[in-house]
Amino acid sequence: MIRWQTQAFADLDALTLYRILKLRVDIFVVEQHCPYPELDDKDLHPQSMHLLGWQQDTLVAYARVLPPGLSYPEASIGRVAVAESVRGSGMARVLMNKAIQHALQTWPDAGIQIGAQEYLQAFYTSLGFIPASDVYLEDGIPHLDMRFHQRT
């Protein structure tokens, strides 16, 4: 059973923040062999929200939902991370659907844009995102911008 919560940075306690940063660094820096500026100040924005999926006391899923104008003109979802222990269980899809729902409820007219790793393009397409740029390198990893198009 996964317990979900959404919190602003100011509401995160030190232990929760530590667990978020550990999960993000373990995946994006260590696992993907990509030294990059993980702490980009976007976490601190008062409208940024941190979506957390807990399995008992273990953080197993995380995404950051950013307000329009911070990364893109649209709202944005990023730092999408699923612990290795729950990969292959459909957790990434559940996490992204919750993040999309949060962004649409919070900023219903803003749209959603993401910077997706190219190898995940089919996954994001299956969630309703379509390519909005050519592939580009970000921190040495192929990415492309994608925009959400709500299905009718």
C-alpha cells in the first residue's frame, strides 16, 4: 500500500527533505552517472509542490510539480523518481497520473510541459504527452520537450 502526500517546501521536515534528495541523487546522479546541479532553487518556490509516495517509512516515488513560468510557460513536472525496489510495478504511471492531476487542478488553464529523457518518450506519450522539440542534450543525456494534451 502506497501512502501519497503533496507538500510545499516550507512544510517538509528535515528527514523528509533528506529522503527526497537521497532518492533524487541516487537515481539522477549515481545511477545515471550524471553529475549535474541537483539543487536548482526551484524546490524553494512557494508554489512548487513535492509529490511523495511512501511504502511504510520508505520514499519509493517522487515528482516535483512546478508552477507556470518557473521552468516553462506552462506548469511542469520533473525529477520523476521511482525507487528500484518498486520499478516494473506500474508505480511510475501512478506517480505521473497523480502529478498530472495535481497540475491540472492547481493551474487548470496553464497546460503542462516536461523535459523528458528521450528513452522515456513512449511512456510519456502513453500518458498524453506529445513531442514539442527536437532531441537535445541536457547534462549529457538526450532529452526532448513534451506537452500534455488532455484526452477527451
